[in-house]
Amino acid sequence: MEKLQDVYSTEPKYRTVTVRTSDGSTIQGKVNLSSKQRLSDLFTKGDEPFIVMIDVLIKEVEGKTLFLNKDHIVWVEPED
């Protein structure tokens, strides 16, 4: 049985991903997943039109926070 603190954990669970957008940009950064959420759910389920990425690396800029519109995502590759 799961501990109550594990179910309602507020600690961020970051996953590093690489995203390709419709304009050809490649973006690497971290996304926050809820405790029971799969990475694919973040990008395909829910009504939120934007994904929040932190510690973003895009072109020569790094360490930024980016709000990325789901409609402009071509593919996502998780880092193992």
C-alpha cells in the first residue's frame, strides 16, 4: 500500500526531453510530471494548450523557462 505522502507528493518529478517543433527547432529541457502521469500523457491528454519546459537549451540560449504550444510539436524524445 502506498504511503499517503507518496500519493500527494509535491516534489517535482522532472523528465528531460528533446522536442522538435513545426518550424524545425530542436528544444531540450525538463518537464514536470505528476506522480501518476506518464510522459506521453503530458503531451497528448488534457485541455492545456501549452507545455511548460524548464532549463531549456535552444540554439545558444540555455537555462530559460519556455511555454510551448502543443499544436507546434512534431515529436518528443525522452532522455533515458
